[in-house]
Amino acid sequence: MRSFTHSVTRGLNALYFAGSSVYCLLAYSSFANEQFIRPQLIDWLPGLIAHHHELFWLTVVVTLPTLVPLLRRGSSRARIVAATYLGLNLVVGLWLAANPVLSMVGSDGRTLTLAFLCLLPPLALAGVDHVTVPPPVVRRIDDRRLFVALMTAAVLVWLTYVLLIAWYAPRTPGVDLGPAALAVAIGVSLVSHLLLFALVYLVASAVLSVASVARHPLAEYWALSALSVVGLALVLQRVVAATLSFGSAESWILSGWLSVVVVAVWSGLVWQRVARTTVAGATSAGVEPVQIDAIDIWFMPLTGHVRAMAVVGVLVLPFLALGLRTAVEHFDWNFLLQKLGVFVVWVVALVGASLVTRRLGGVWRVGRDTCGAVGVLLIVIGVAGVPAASRLSAWSGDGKFDPDFTLDRYSAFDASYQLVRDLLETRAGEHASFYTFLKAHSTLGRVAAEPVDVSFVDSFESQTPPPHVFLFIVDSLRRDYLSPYNPKVTFTPATQAFAQESVVFERAFTRYGATGLSVPALWAGGMLLHKQYVKPFAPMNALEKLLDGAGYRRFISDDHLVTQLFQASSSTTWLDEGIQEMDHTMCATTRELQSKLDATRSDPRPVFAMTRPLQLHTARLVRDPEVEASRYPGFVARYAAQVAAADRCLGDFVGYLKRSGLYDRSVVVLTADHGESLGEDGRWGHGNALHPELMRIPLIIHLPTDAASSLTVDRSQVALSTDITPTLYALAGHPPRRRSDLYGEPLFTPKDQPIPVRRRESFLLSSSYGPGYAMLRHNGRTLYITDAVQGRDFAYEMGPDGEMARQTVTDVMRAVNRSLIREQIGDIASEYRFSPAW
């Protein structure tokens, strides 16, 4: 119990400081700061940060009982070390009380420094644990045991996720693997797991062999510690830092520092546990301490000497893997949390395997050279076999065996294979050069850039009064959950009625796959430098220039984007003030808007209203109660219920506009900043990846009566989110000039003029948060996606039913689309006079 209490206390201490460091890193990341922290995506986090300095004292109080024995009965060195640690904590606590720094962090160098400093206290406490107990007595690791333990762990992990396929398959839409393709994918997963763990064995064996030459009693222990640091740093760099778009050097430094601290804390627990179980036991018996190899010592805080832990660990692996995924999948960020959960499963599997093989040295008669040879053979099989599987489609003539489909879709079931794939895949030559180019032009948080002037007109003189404008940008709204786009939808009658009086654009796409840049790009009417944000934004905010020039009075929802990127104005009436951004809903906002419109009815100025309801955002949906699936068959019930709620309130507001006489003089736009993944191939929400369900959006525009009679439109042509602002210019009587292909253009044309043809144009689409880009061509029929985080390219083509289906990426397709992507990214850089250092 004493050892358990000590371990829990150290864990809570490390959790407090590591959590503080991670928060600082999120604040330092420009996009994470803008999109996680400022909009308060996690509703309980602001309250926790507000009490951060008070929680420091709680951490000290929890840690104190584990240091009291050292102060009372420890050696003079132990007493000095413990007292020094507590004294420094007292100083830090008093300073924090006067300077609650976590409430004031931002995306600057001081925040990064603070992230490093937050990890010093647990590192110091780990030092206390190391210097106040005698070192463990370690015998040499049996190389044969190491090999069998790693191979056993590889098979256990692989089998764990194979067993879960039966659970995931019926719950993962869009994954239609046949028995043969599934068998091939399972085989590739097994070979890949064995390949990775064989590589770990060969590296570990070599390092431990070198360490043994030193003949220091703890040489292998410290070598195992160093290997743990490297392994954890590799996972953090590949999975976490790359996803959060830190720079290459930054990501390695941050991952390495965090790994050093985690391993140091764990090593401190190891020394304390060993001291209590082996040294103390031997002393009481009057014999020499029992020698244990470094593997057993390393896992002792989890296992002690209980062999039954191996059986328990193996049996709980599937439940652990399922529980970790279920807990995070609906609000995960590009599988980041799921992959970290996989790493936990790997560790537990290795613990179980190491216990099983504890006495293997007396049974296993094969030499270490044979183990090495088998390891090399597994690597050869993996290196040759995995590419061979990629050619099964050509050999068999069956497209179902195409690895781009089979392995990607299989990874929706097997998160462990996803992580193996991330760690093993490397890109070289032309591919590496292209992805480096994408990264150099993306997430430019700390790169200085000057704004450009985005002006669609020279002046705002007009003889006719502009129409009222009501712009509803529903966050995360999917087109296929609205009846105008999907006849199977029966729960959006108000939207259907609104669409019958409006223009429904059949092929509408957002220019950015998430809010961070999609909404500012809509305001600018064009593509932006991949930075959050170029400031001042006012020169680029073409929509605000229209509002000022045409004399609009504004009714705008108060969110973190508007606060930063719209200038303060006496003509602005705020909606949703004092309401947490994630709680903005269509119903509450439209009711407040009606009330304020009634109160200012005598004001003759035209009305502009804009809101971005977030009730469909996955981070908000997970807080809603469960909805009976039978109410919305064929749809995600919780999401569909919120769409239905928004639909009812949209209908109520349209009814209000009609009763008040505003409707026939108004432009009403219903659209989304982006779509949302709802389980497709295991994806939920949205992040820095691009997929068709994220890029396709609804776009329905109601025109004033006089405009509807004088304008024409080709609703089957591509429409882009950046076309909305130029369209509003034209409808307000200020036809915008054509700027370049990076900018939008009016969607409506006077009847006496020919409709511009866009069917053969190519349009760059982008992720808001990471180096992911897409090329939209052939009037929206083809979508080519390149993702520099994954190092992968994808291709989609629209079928006769209007849905986009995955296609095989050919060399010709890759060359053409990459060239277009390079060209248009270069055009953006040229527009903003940006030259990356790469």
C-alpha cells in the first residue's frame, strides 16, 4: 500500500506539471491557441486554468507525505535534498499566487520557455527519488528473452486489434472490405507489427551490448532508460508534434524534453519500488539483495513479482484498447489521442510479455546470434512483403486489393496498424521535396507578413439602396443532412421550404477544411496566406469594406474570430454577448436578433446580420444527451437532432422576416464554414486533414424579389465559399472587379450578359491548420488531396449519384495535380510577398 500510495502521488504530481506544460505548448502553437483555447473548445478548461495557482498548493500537499519520512529518518543528504525541494516549491507557490501565469500565456517565446520550466519540478522530484535510496542491483539482460518478449508483444497487440474488428466493423460507415481484402490487410498488419518490433529488438540489442562493455552495474539500466526516451520522443514527434504543426526542430526538442521528464519520473518510481521490495526484503532476511535484470526492474511499478499480472494484462488488452478508443474517438484530433492510446496498449502488452518470458533463459536454448538473424529475417520479410501486398491488385486484376483502399480502410479498425504505419513510412526524393514545400508554406504562426489590400471596387456610390443581408454560417453543417441535397432527409422541412424559394448550389465547396481560415477567407473573398493571422486584417476584409461603404448596421455574433478580425464600430450590435462560443445556437441567436431588429425598426439603414452557430461542432455534440437512433434511421442521431433543431429555428426566423416585410428585400445565405466527419473510415469531427465530407458544403441563397427577376445563375457549376462576398457586392449594386484566380466572383449574372464558365478551372483548397492541400478540377467532379502530415496523396471522383468515391492515384494524376498545387500556393506567396526559408 505504501508503494502504491507513493506511485499515485508521484503520478498526480507529474500530471499537474505535465498538464501545465502541455497547455503552454497549445497556447504557443498559433493555430491551437486560436482554435482550441480562445474559443474555449473544452468547456471545463478555463475554470481549471483560473485555479491553476491554487492547484499548485494542492499538489504540494499531496506530495508532502511522501517526503516526511526522508525529513524524519533519512540520511543527512536525503534530508537536505527533500528540504531543498520543499523550499523551492514554497517560493514557486508564493510567486504563482501573485503571478497566475497560465491565465496570461499567448503564442510567444515566453510561453514556450514556461512550457519547459513547468517540467522542472517533476524532474527535480525524480532526482529526489534517485538520490535518497540505494541503486538497484541489476543483472545482465538475457538477449534471447528480450527478443521473445518483443515478438510476443507484437503478436499480442496485433491479435488484440484483430479481435476488435467484429466490434468496429458494423459501427464504421464507408468501410466495405470483403473477406479476401480483409485477410490481406490483417496479414499486412501482422507483418508490419513484427517488422517494427524486430527493428526495436535489433536497436535495443545493439545498444545494450555496447552498454555491457562499460561493465558498470547500472550501464544496461541507463541504456534501457535512454532507449525509452528515444522511443517515446519518436512517438510524440511523429504523432503529436507533427499533428499540432510545430516546426521540425521545435518538435524534436519539445518531444525529447517531455520524454526525458516522463522517463525520469518513471525511473524514480522504479528505484523507490525496487528499494522497498528487494533491498528491504534482503536486509530483513540477512542476505544479499536479489539481482533482477533491467527489464523486470523497469516494469516493477506495474507488476512487482506477481506472475498472474501477465495473464491479467493479456486478458484486458482488448478491453483496454476498446475503452481508450471509445473514450476519445468522437472528439479526437486526426487520430492523435487514439494513437497515444495505442502506445499505452503496446506498453501493457510488453509488460505482460516480459512477465511470461521472465524465466525463459533456462528454457530457451537458441543463441543470441540466432535471435539476431531471425530479427533481420523478419525485417527482410516486412520490407519485401508489404510492398508485394501493394501489387496484389495488379497481379489479381481485382481493384478491391488496391492498398490505397484496403489498408486505409482497414486502419479504421486497427489504430495500432495506423501507428505502425506512421512510424515506419518514410518519404524520399520527389515526394519528400514536395511535402517539404507544403510545410514551408503552412502554419506560419511566427512568420512576419504584411497584409495586402483586397478591394473589389474603387468606390461605393450607388443609386439604389442595398438589400438587407442575413448570413448564416453554420459551423460543421453537412450538405447531406439537408433535404434539398438528400431526399432521404425528412427532418429539415423548413430548409426545404426555404430552398424552394431560393437558389441551391449543387456543387459548393469550402476553400478551407476548418473554421480557422475558412471564415476569414469568406470575408476576404479569396485565399489567404496560411497564417493565423496576418494583421491588421482590415485591409483584407473585403466584406467589412462593403458594410462600411454601403452604410450597413451590423448585428454580429461575438466570437473569437470576429473579435480579432472585425474592427470595432459604433454601427455594430453584438449578439450572443457573454455566452461561451461553443454554446452559440441557431435558436438563441435568431430569437435575440428578432428582438433587436424590432427594437431598432425605425433605423433606415440596411441590416447586415451574421452568426456562426456551433451546435453541430463535434466538441459540442459530445456534451449533448444521447438521442434514440430510431428517430433518425440512417443518420447519426445526435447530429441529426441538432440539425433538426437548427432547421426549426431557421424556419421561425424566415417566418419573422416575412411577417415584418423584410424577406422580399433581403439576401439570406445559408451555408457552412466546412463539413464534418461522422465516422467515415473511423474519422470524427474535423482537423488538419482534408476529405470530401469536410470540403463539400451546403450553399443556399435567397434573393430579393427585384434581383431574382433580373439575374440568372448556373447552379450546377462549382461554387466556392470565397464567392459569397463578391456575390454580396454585386447584389448590393457594386459589381466587383475580377482580381485573380485566388479570389471569388459573383455567383449571379444579369440576364442580359453571358454566364461565366468555370467548368474547366482548377481551384486550390486547403486545410486551415496543417500542410494539407487539394486541387478541385473538372467542375468539382475530381478532388485530389495531398497531406504532408501523413505523407500521403488521395484522389476522389464524383459519381452519377453526386457522391465522391475514392480513386487510385496514378503517376499522371499525381504529376498534374501537384504541379497545379505548387503553382497556386506560389501565387498566394507572391500575393503576400512571402518567401519561405526551406
